Amino acid sequence: MGALGGALASVVIAIGASAALFVGANWVFDLAVDRWRRFTAASGALLGAAVGAVLAGNDVAPGPILLWTIGGAAAGLIAGAGLGSVMSPSAPARQRLTERGRIVTFLGPAVLFVALGLVIPLIRTIYLSVFDDRSVEWVGLANYGEILTNEKSIDLSGWADIFTSRLFFAAVALVAVGLLIGMIAGRRRGRVLEPLPSVIGPIGIGMFVLSFAVLSTLRGTVMNNLWWVVVVTALSTGLGLAAAVLAERVRWESVAKSLIFLPMAISFVGAGIIWRFMYIARPPQKPQTGVLNAIWAGVGSLRPGTTGSWVAVALIGAVTLALAGLCAFGIRRRQIGLAVGAAVSALPALWLIYRFLGPGVGGSVPGPTGEHTAGTILFLQEAPFNNVWLMVVLVWIQTGFAMVILSAAIKAVPTEMLEAARVDGATERQTFWHVTMPTIVPTITVVATTLIVLVMKVYDIVKVMTAGNFGTQVIANEMWQRAFTELNFGLGSALAVVLFLAVVPAMAFNIRRMQRADA
């Protein structure tokens, strides 16, 4: 309670000081036009009090800080009053002084904080990045060369394995399906390829799977960061868009959106701790306390031939039949996207039926005496896909952010455009893809670039859950380890500069877009 009370007191003091500065500065500058001597006296008192407080607070002047503050205010008051008696500018000069003084007073602290917190540390970091680990000997770009040539940062040795991975073949199959659908649809309209949603969907998913094939094979810190950018940005934006669209169609829209947005209120450290508990894997002989491994072990207990496995097969079979009926409906109505989507969705169900009837679903392994024990999944230890389980945490948090922004964009689509599309006979699906989506593309771009900047700097989740071990290292965490654990300030600073340069293009793109929108 003491810490909470102290934090609340700090917030109240900060707000009160800001309000006092705003009101007081306006009051002081109002005096400049008609009451010049009072203005100079008040300005001198404020400046003197600030100088006295800074001197005493930094132990430059001995004695209590309150005494120096009062003394400085008194000295400034006298000096200001004397100066006001000697100098008396004209009315236009006083007006100009008032306007410029307000600008300096309100922008000055912000510029000072930006300089102290961003600009000067950036210049200092760039300076340290060209020195050795103790910041003594000039090494030029050697630290940057270490980042680009070290196998821990970029390891391309296994590039040939990309073309033999199952993910690569799955990606090629999805892209081929999308192209085939596009060519069939395009032939009806006299085109080579028709860019329908049923075409873009498989191709987009195929490219996403291809990124998994590439980035799970090419290892290293930099590659991990690229993997984070691709997966978190794509999934957070896609799931946020889906949630924004679907939430508008339910009765309790505000409740649904609040639940999806709720993880945004949790810090990255808190979210990392929550999901680390969910991923816990205990020895197979002990009860599983991690939520996911407990579910996995429970599913594994439904071995082939048991009553539970037959119940699971019946339920999954019903879902499969429903998807088959939906696929047939899509074929009959010539809705290729619906038919393909239902067919693809039925594949995991068919696989589960096969596993329940044959070798069984994972989560259960035979022991040395023939009894079955829990077969756990080491979510955080098994590389390279342990990186994906870390990404899930950030996707869980950022989906709510994307949903809120995109939901506002969807609601801002002019109703006249939607009504005109419906009058022309467009279905809800066609209205969404051909009217709503093109309208909100700028907002999707802003959300995506904002997420890229955030993901490039990811640190907390990795630090809390794996500390960068088991092949999960990212640039921000390695920067911390190099600079503050190994005390290699040259390489740590170089990593910080690389991270800064990586986020600059996305930030510049966003700023440029906002400038064009305002023009």
C-alpha cells in the first residue's frame, strides 16, 4: 500500500506541477503587455527559484534545497524588478516577447527532454559503437562486421534444407491452389488471373507458410527478429481485422471487443509470466500443471479403442460432414472460395479421425513397463518453433490494438457507398472485399507499420520466458546482454544502432503517410 500510495502521490504532484506551470506561465506572460515591471519581477523570481533548486539539488550549493529555492526567488525578484525599472520596451516589442516566450516556455521542456532522452543518447551510442568493448580503442566498423558475420546473428549454413522441408511443400501447394483458382476464374472473364479473395487467400497463406519454412531454417538473432516481424505483424493485423468484422455482427459487441482488448492492459512482463506458466512441462510421471500440457496429456489418454476415442471420432466426424456439405454447397453455387475453404478446413478433422482410429493423438507415450504416461511438449525449449510460442504472447496482446483501430476504420466507411453496393446486388462478402477493404487499406498499413516498429524492439517477453536461450535470442535482448552483462559496450552499442536503423524506415513511412494525408 505504501508503494501504491507513493506512486499515486507522484502522479498527483506531476499533474499539479504541470497545471501550475501552464497557469502560472500564462499569468506571467499576460503581465508583459500592461504591467512590465511586475512581469520582470515575477520572471526573475521564477528563474531564481529554479536556479537555486537545481544548484542545491545537485549539491553544487551547500544547505537545504528549500532555503536555496526561497533565496533564489527573492534574489530574482529584486533583480527582475530592478531590470524592469531600467528597461521599458515598446508595446509591439512586448507583444512579440509574449508570443515567443510562450512558445519557448511550453516547447522548451519537451525539446529538452527529447534531447536528453533521445538525441544525446543516440549520438553517444553511435560514438561508442566504433570503439572496443571498453570504449578505449577505435575499431571503426568492426563491431558492425561482427554482427553481420557472426553465426549467432545470421546463420545461413542450412539454406538448402528450406527446399526439403514439409513447410516448403505445403507453401508451394497453397500458392499453386490459389493460382489455379485464379486462372479458372479468370478464364471465364477473359483474363489470365482473376484476383478474387479465394485466390488471394491461399496465395497469402502460402507465402506466410513459406516464411516459416525459410526463417525456421535460417537461424540467428537477426533472423529471429525478422521472423517475429513477419508472424506477429501478419497474425495481429489479420486477427484484429477478423475480430473487428465479426464483433460488429454480434449482439454484445462492446463486451466481445472488451474481452479481446483486455490483454492490452497487461504489461509484456506480466504476459510473459502468465504464458510461461501455461507452457510449463513437468516430468511425464508427475501431474501437469501447465494448462496446455495438461490438455495435451488429457487428449493423449483417449487412446484408440477407448470409449473416449470413439466419442471424439463421432464429434469430429459430424464436423467433417458439415464441412463436406458446405463444400458441396459452394460447388453448387459456384462459390469457389467457400468450397475451397471448407475443403481445406476439413483436412485437420480428417487427420484427427485417422489419429484417433490408428496411432492415436500425441500426449501419451508408453512407459518401460507398458503403461502410458503423459508425453509433454517442451514449448520453450524445442527449437526453432519455440520462437513461435513466444510470438503467440505478443499476438495475444496486440490483436486487441489492431481490432480497435480497424473497427473504427470500418465504422468510418461511408454508408452511402455500402448502400449503393447493396442496391447494385452485391452480397455482404462482395461488399466487404470490394468496398470496405479498399477503403480501410490505409488504416491497415498504419497498423502494420506500427506493429513492425513495436516488434523490432521486442525484449520483455523473451527476457522473462527464455532469457534468449534455446535459440530464441533477439536483437534487443542480445544488446542488453552484450552491454550490461558482458560489459562489451562497443558491440552492445552497435546492436542498439542496428536496432534503431531497422525501425527508422517504418517510422519514416508512417510519418510520410500522415503528412500526405494532412496535405
